[in-house]
Amino acid sequence: MIRVQPRYDPEDTYARLFRKAVGSQWSADDVDWEAPLGLPPRQAVALTRVLSPVYLGEQSAMYGACAVLPQLAAAGETSAQLYIASFLLDEARHFEILTQLYQRLDHHPVALREVPEMLRYHHRLRQGDRIDWIWGILISDLFARQFYQAFAKVQPAALFGRVSARVLIDESRHQAFSHTYLKHVVPNLPPERRQGLRAMRDDLLQTMGAIHRRLRDDTEALGLDGAVFLGELAAQIEAHARSIGLDQDTDDGGDGAGHGGDAGRAHADWARLISGKREQSKASGGVAWPAGSVAASGEPRAQRRRRFAFDLHGLAQSCRACAVALLCRARVAQSAARA
């Protein structure tokens, strides 16, 4: 219900984030579209394909924010409502920027018929109420931030690296809002409600794995190790889930029953994704990743990854019912990549 003068505290966290967003606005006119692409033709095509889920995600975020705004108003959460209004503008800007990037690259995104999991991911984000949506947006923003960071760090002078650096500023605010909001509301949710959020996390991770498999040739063309990327993402999601209190009631006696059949299948699928054999990316064809990064090439590191993949497969078979097996595997994969 709309109110003429809703309750509003200009000093709360969401109000401060809103004002920070207002003072940090920028547009496509601020981008140097003449900056070099920094990618040979095959990698330029690969970027347009790998970027497609992120591109659709920006549009999904716009649609979701429109639906959540009246929910926040009805709940009397005025400052959160103001922040989501700025979030909506951010996502619209990202959509416009990426649309112009596709025009500069002279290639189209991947079609839904080729990667139908992108549409499944979009629909999963739009299920539930405002709490479900904000949790899904946090997961999506973590994915987008990790993706943009990869290019902002290794190609800061190239066009997409410059765009990524600007988008990352917005993504940091988005994560601050989502994390703060969830940390406030999640501890007060009943166990079955928290279980629903965990199931959503599992669904999204499983869908991300399916998207990765569809685009594996393109990630390898860019020199990206998609499995390690998703492993690091899972570890970040785990850290946020613990911090907001989502996993405080996951002790189910060790048999994994508390996660349900769908979640168990998601964990098993994730184990297959991480431990599956992958062809090594060609050092000469990948992006110029710095030494020590997850995508840097080199025979010793490739051998270490294969050894960890073998051990990880055994762990998956012995612990696949464990509620924390997914998160343990993600951490092991991350440690292996940095060894």
C-alpha cells in the first residue's frame, strides 16, 4: 500500500548506499569506445559467447528489481526501496554498455536455443518473494564480479577491461546491499524457509555448471579454467552463506537428508564438473593472464590440477552425501589452483 509519507531513516545503511549510488553514476558516454579490444578474432568471438549469461543476467536483474520494488514498499522498507531504484538504473546502464560492446565486437550473444540453461537461470531468479530474489541477486552479482575482475586485472587498457573496472564499482555496492539485507532477515526465518534458500543456491550452481559445459570451448579459447572459476565462486557463496546465517541449521546427522534429493543431485553434479577431465588451454591462444592467476598456463600446474582432480573424484564418491562436501571440494580446487 502506498503512503504519502512513509517512515524513512536517512542514516541507515541502505539510505547511505543509495546516496553513494547517486554520487557514483556514469553512462556509456564516459567509455572510451576507441580503446583497443586486445583480443584476436577467435577470442573476441569467445568473449561474446561467454559474456552472454552475464548479459542476460543484467536484463534479469532489471526485471526482478521492478517486481521487488512494490514488495519493499508494502513492507514499509523505504530506504531499501530507494536503493533498489538506484540498482535498477545500474542494471539498465550495464545492459546498455554491454549492448554497445556487442556492436563494437560485431558479434551476437549466444542464442537461448543453444544454451537453454540461461533461460532456466533467469526463471529461477524470479521465483519467490523479495528475500529469494535478493539472495539470488547476491549469487549472480558474485558471479558477475568474478567474471569482470578477471578482465579488469589482466587487460586494464583494453576496452572490456575498462568497462569491467567501471561495472565492478556498481557490483560492490550491490553486494553490500544484498549481504546487509540478508544478514538482517535470514536469522529470523524458519528452518524450512532457510532450506528453500539453500535449495535455490544449489539450483543456481547446478545451472551455472550446465552453462559452463555448453561454453567450455569458448572459455578455453580465452584461457579461462571454467571449473576452477566455478569452484572459487562456490567458495565465495559459502562465505556469504555462513556470514548471513543461512547455514546455521545444516547439521542433519551426516546423512545429507536435510538437503533433499534435488540438492543432493546438485552436489553430485558439481563433483562431476570439478573432477571431470578437461583439455588444457593452449598457452599461445589464451588471454595474457599474469603468473599465479587461475588461468596461467604451465605444465607443472596442469599436472597438479590433474592430480587434485583425481583425488577430488575419490572424495566425491566417499562424501557425496555430506552436506558440506560441495564447499570442501570448492576449497580444495581453489587451493590446488594456487599451489
